[in-house]
Amino acid sequence: MNMKSLALAASVALTPVAAVADPAGCDPNEERLVFSHITAISGHPKGEAAASFAEVVNERMDGRYCVEVFGNSDLYTDGPELFEAMLAGEVHFAAPSMSKLSPFTPRFQLFEIPFLFDGPLHAMEFFNSDDARRHLLSELEDDGFYGLNFWSNGMRQLSADVPLRGPYDGAGRTFRVQASTPIINRQIELMGITPKKLAFKDVHDALASGEVQGQQNTWSNIYSKEFYLHQAAVTETNHTYLGYVFMTSTRFLDGLDPQTRREFVELADLVTHERNRFAYELNQMAREEILYDDGIVIRLSPDELQKWRDAFAPILIEFRDVVGSELLDAAMRINAETDPFN
């Protein structure tokens, strides 16, 4: 992404938000704030968290501010146009995935390294560390963004039009990838597969038509968008973590008086604490719904899982300098020290 093009967007007239339906029913005297995201509004960790944030702001700041949530890519995808809209003041809140923020700092590619985290609790423990905030959230400010907090989804699984028990069972196919970053592309290429970048909103139709034959995502995404209906099976690899940065623009925050700014930051922390606790449950419920709907889930044996780990092992070595050794070491240390049952 060209940083200069984002900076110029502040002076570019974008599609007026007023042209879109008003789902929150804001009062005329309230300042309308837009929250744009790409996932389902209900039954998805991000969608539920966004709705919760809007609800608490609209209740506690009634008469002053009104947050409207637009999901399912109804306003923007999580691509450059979203960040342009935030800099231009057309969107006030968003929660893009980590991969979409790598153009601002390559450190966000940390979460694309397979098997770096053993599970969502390990990733969340890392989010709460000073290293994550210092090396990730703070680095967004130079580009005009403020990271309010980290939102959790869960671990990614792989699916295809053929069952995937081994890392090379899908060789020769084309898989959708979330973003064309070097690490994601390298992972897919190590499987003998061609990566194809597609927006999240286009994945279902691409799987249905055969444009792509596989994908990787969390249980909540696979279920809520019905990806599993066009796949032979979903393989429970838990190979990478999918989370989001709940963010706003420094333009918006800097335009608030100190007390109001504190209110927004505190409400963001409150919602993050409450909703992250339910992300794991939502993903497990989605997994069960897939099985209930006759979807096939492949559970790997320890030996089978080790083959996946071995196949992806070169990525950690190849991209250590890209992500940063200090950040990688901190993530691995926290992963080793975290008790998943505590």
C-alpha cells in the first residue's frame, strides 16, 4: 500500500455515509459515527463485538454520539479504501485483521507464521503484553491510526474440495488467500498450491463456482459464510491465529476533548474484555453447527499434525528478520509459559 495515497485521502471526497441506510436510528442532534467491518453481524466474534461497542456507546453517550455498525462489507472491504475512508473522516471505527495492517508495519505478519501460537489463549496472552502494544499498536500512529485494542476470533483451519490429511493433499489447486503477503503466499506455495487473493465477501461464490478450490479461516467465518457447503471437508489444523485490531483514526481522537477521549478509550477496553471471553465459545459453536449440518471435520492425529508442522517449519526461519526477532522471541516465550487451562 502506498502511504502517500492514504495521506491524500483526507482531502478526497468519498461516498457520503448519509447515502447508506441508518440502522442505528440516530437522533438528529447526535454526532453519527460509523463502524465498518466485513463479517456477519450476528454469531461472529467481530460482528458481536462491534454491535456491543455501538450499544454501550449509544447508551452511555446518549444525546452526544451515535455509533452505526455496517457489516458484511456493506460499506467497505478491509482493503485500502477502508483506511482511506478513516483518514477522510468517513469511517470512525474498524477492526481489520492483522494481515491487512502489514503495509503499515510488517510486524503484523507475525500472526501468519504457522504454529507460532498453540491456541487462542496463548495469542491473547501475547496481546496483553507490553511487546505487542509497543511494537504493533503504537506503530500505527505514524500513519494516522490509533489502535484501541486487540479483538479475538480464533485459530484458522484449512478446507478444500478434497480431504486434506497431509500438507500436500491439495497440491495443484488454487486457494483463496486473505492478503497477498509474502508469508501467506509462502505457506500456500509450500503445500504445492497457487494462492489467489480475494476479498472476504467474494470467497463463498468463488468456492461455489470452483474459481478457487480451498481456503483457510476460523470456524466462525467458515460457518457464518457457509464455506463448508462447497468443500469436501475442513481439516482442524489450528495452524495460525486470526485476530483484529480495533482501531480509530488519530484525526477523530485528537478532535475530542480529553474527557470524551477517555470515555471512548475506556468503553473500547470494556467491550474488548467482555467480548474476547466469548470468541472461543462462538467458534466452538460454529464448529458444532458445521457437524450438525453434515459437514465433515477431519481431526488430525499427533503424527499427522507433526507433518504439517514440519512442512511449514521453514517459514519461521525465512521470515524472522521481516517480523523481527525480538517480537518473535516474545511471542514464543509467552506461548511456552502460558497454561491453556488456567
